Amino acid sequence: MSVKTRVLVVGLGLIGASFAKAIKQAGVAYVLGYDRDPAVPGLAIDTQVIDEAVADLSSVTSVDVVVMAVPVMAIAGVVEQIRHLVADLTVLTDVGSVKGEVVRSVAGVLGDLPACFVPGHPIAGGEKSGVLAAEADLFKHHMHILTPLDNSSPAAVELLTGLWTACGAEVVAMTVQRHDEVLAATSHLPHLLAFSLVDTLARESENREIFKYAAGGFRDFSRIAASDPTMWHDIFLTNRDATLSILRRFQSDLSLLEQAIEHADGDLLRTVFTRAKSARDYFTEILESRQK
Ligand SMILES: NC(=O)c1ccc[n+]([C@@H]2O[C@H](COP(=O)([O-])OP(=O)(O)OC[C@H]3O[C@@H](n4cnc5c(N)ncnc54)[C@H](O)[C@@H]3O)[C@@H](O)[C@H]2O)c1
């Protein structure tokens, strides 16, 4: 009989609970779960997300893998609580949306970066949160980015790759810095724009009236403004350089459009819209090919 990998998931929200549920259903791991909210591990047992609830991290003794699935600014506190496990772990990983800050947090608490540590980030999720939003197929057909460090052990990368592949994800690797730049452009900036637009339109209470008349365009663009404020607070405070850089480029391009409207420069508007449509059509093709 093969012995299952023992995985401890710390933070049983949308991402942690979905990962736990997926590896448990795939039969590749025995999953222990802990959450700061004492009601959550019990709910995770009731909904078949985990095999065993952990009430106190200091009582955990033998696990192979620890997955930290908490907001980025909570990572240091979690590392403090699981530091007694680190020497015997095969893998220490996380799912945080910013990688540089997670690496700084682990190094800050442990003093150095252990070979078992392989940061990661699933490129899947949504605006729901909490254990009851868990979906075992959340990561299917999506990428999981690993950002192995210079001293990350190949055995750790291999075990982690196997777990995420069992969730149906395609595992890719890149550097921490590249990850934070790419995600600032493709995820962090769009979320900032959605939060900002919805806030601008909703600020006056009588303005909420206008949502009655909103249709598909507003719905598509604004969906991500329903995302968790704590998670996004942490992302913008911990990926400041990369988000400021892409935000400033965007502001400058937006000013060009503002001027084009002001001066009735239809050529510029048509050029920008045509270029953007072609880029979006290409992205649609990529999305469709991923679903096959
Ligand atoms: N939601 C997404 O779309 C998405 C996608 C990819 C990555 N992420 C990353 O995943 C991580 C978790 O996000 P989520 O969407 O699952 O959030 P969530 O709000 O659904 O869940 C977070 C869970 O962590 C628990 N928690 C918070 N602090 C804790 C602590 N110190 N110790 C133990 N438990 C703690 C909370 O009680 C909650 O159950 C974040 O770092 C986020 O950046 C989110």
C-alpha cells in the first residue's frame, strides 16, 4: 500500500480549500487543514475538503508539505507558527499573488531560505472567498506558476509539480521578479481599474440608480471589483514598484485617448481600438485552445 503525501493547508479560503479538495479527490494526499477562524476547519471536514482538522498549528508534528494559502501580508505570521516543521518538510509553498514579498517574509522569519521552499501562484480564482466557495476543479486547465529559488531542491519542485498537476493545472516556472511584473500587468492593474471605476460610479448614493441601466459591458468589466478588499490591499502594498510602473504607463496611454476625444481625433481612436481588438481576439484564441 502506498503511503499518501501528508499535506497541511494553512488558510482554508477559496484557494486553500479548492486545492485541498482537489488533491483529496484525486487521491494523491492526506490533507490536514488549519484556519485562523476556528469555525472553518469543521466546515471543511463537513464539505469533504480535508481529511483532518487542525485546531492548533503547534500540535502538528509530521507533514511532508505545507501550503500557505493566506493573504500575502499574513504569510510571515504563518511561517512563525509552522517554523518547528520546516527542517523536516519536503515542500514549503504558498499561493500568494505577489512572490517577492512572500520570499522576503519567509527569509525575514527563518533567517534564510530553506531548500524545501518553492513559492507558487495559481492563475485561477475568482471574486468569491471562503471555504464554502471551494471547487475541486478550480485549477483545471489553468496555469500554476512556480518561482523556484536558486537553492530550491529539485525534489521539492517535483513533488509540488505532481500535486498541482493532480489538480488539473499546467505547471510553469519563472523568476520571482518576472512573476511580479507579469501579474502587475495582467491581474493587478485590471483589478485596480475595476475597483476605481465602480467606486467612481457608485460614490454618490443616488448614483447607484445608474446600475439599473448597466448592461453587459459594465457587468464584464466590473465583475472583479467584487473581489476581497483585504487580499487586494495586501497585493498593492506588497507589489508597489511593478504596479506603479504599469499604472503610470496606462495613465499616459489613457491621456492620449482623452486628448483624442477632446480634439476629435478619430484616426487615433480607430487605431487604438483596432489594435486592442486584434490583441483581444488573439487572447480569446489562447483561452479557447486551453479549454481543449
Ligand atoms: N482569490 C483569488 O482569485 C486568488 C487567486 C490566486 C491566488 N490568490 C491568493 O491566495 C491567497 C488566499 O486567497 P483566497 O482568495 O483563498 O482568500 P480567502 O479570503 O477566500 O481565504 C483566506 C483564508 O485564510 C484565512 N486566514 C487569514 N489569515 C490567516 C492566518 N494568519 N492564519 C490562518 N488562516 C488565515 C482566512 O480565515 C480565510 O479562511 C492570497 O494570498 C491570494 O493572494 C487568490
